[in-house]
Amino acid sequence: MLRNFQEFHRYTLGATDGEVGHVSDLFFDDQEWVVRYLVVQTGSWLTNRKVLISPYSLGQPDWEHRRLPVNISRAQVQNCPNVDTEKPVSRQHETAYADYYRYPYYWEGGGFWGDNLYFPTLTSDAATREEPRGRTLAKVTRDYIRAEESRHAGEDPHLRSCKAVVGYHVHALDGNLGHISSLLVEENTWAIRYLVVDTGNWWMGQKVLVPPQWITEISWAESKVHINLRCETLRNSPRYESSADLNREKEDALFQYYGQPNYWERERAREVAET
């Protein structure tokens, strides 16, 4: 199921021994368009600190009560590597974070989450999870950690704030289309499947969906997104009402209208080819 990005705002995260805090933002990478971290405001128990929580940590979400359980303790959150969420997150920070929690490096491999295309194949309880490729703080030396940080020092993780992207102007081939009003996130993979584009005063404020794969250029400095479609084409496309109203049949109709392959068949073919 697809969920609106705004829906996650103020979701509560519950650790194995108490509440952690609430979601204030989501960080995604602009290459795969997958949410890599939840930005969590901890509240008074941890001096109102902001921490990153990976989807690797999540248990079964309680969507009805807006609660996301995580398979880690509050002590683990308290002692996790400190990251300034107001600044770009470096690959060194991500490496230290992954090693601390004993998580695989999602950037190594061809799928959404490392060597796997779909996230569900990676989830398990932290207590029974196999140690990924021996990368645990108990087993690696200080020299190894320094070597890893050096190896990834020049890499750009391409992490972006969902909250910051909302409001970006969207430009078609022949004019300004509107602005991004939200993002639709797939709950089982954490992939961003669509940009929700508000056409503003152009077509009575109607909203249309644009998959991020159709983006030809993003100007982060100018807060602009360019897509390889004409305004008239988008104007006649299926309308978007709400994520609750969006089902696979309507998604398929959208891709058929544009004459483009849908993402679930494309990714299934990719998964088969990699096995």
C-alpha cells in the first residue's frame, strides 16, 4: 500500500522498552528514491535530540494507531552515533551508524536495500538477525573502522529531506506545471513511488501523479524538478484524489495512459534477472 508522506509526521516510535519519540521528517536518496532514514524527535527523555532510525529497525507498523515499533532499545538509541540532521549526512556517518546497529550497507549491491531488491527479505528481529558480513563493533578493529571511513570518505550518499522537497516547482517541457505537494511512499519497500503534483491555478488545483523515474533533471539549488512530458499530456492524465483511494487498478491505468511500463512488473523482471 502507498502512504502519503505527511501521514508519517508525528507518528510515534516505540522501542522494546519504551517510547523513542515522533517522526519529524524522512530522508531519501535521490538515486533509488527510497527512504533510508526516519528523522525522530526524541523529546525530553533525550534532551529533545533528533536521531536517525533506519527502516531496518522497524517491526510490524500499527498504522491504525500511528505507531511504528522498532526492534531496538532506548539505550541503543541514546548511545547511537550522533548525527546532525540539519546538515548533510556523510557516508562516514552512515557507515558508523550501520556498524553500530549491525545493519548491511544498503549502498552495496544492485537492489533497493543492498543485494536485495525488496526490503521484506531483510527484516528480522535484532536478537536473531545474522551478523551481516561480520561487520559488528565487537569483531572489527579500530584500523578496520578507519579504513572503512577512508574508503567511503569521498562518496555522496545523495540523501534528501522529504519535507524540504515538498514545494519544489515542477516544470514540463512546455511550461510550469505546479509544485510538489507530497510524496507517496510504499509501506513494504519504503520506495517513493510518486510525486504528488499540485497544478495550482492552472487546472483548478487538480493533482496528478508523476513517478520519480520520469524526472530528467533536478535543480536542488533552485528547488526545481524537470520532467520529460508536456503540460497537455499531464492535464489529461488520471487525477489523484488520495492515497487511500489509489489501488493497483488505478495505478495500472496511469501507466497505460502514459504508455510506460509499471514499476512492479519492471522490478519483478529485474529481481528474476538477478537470481
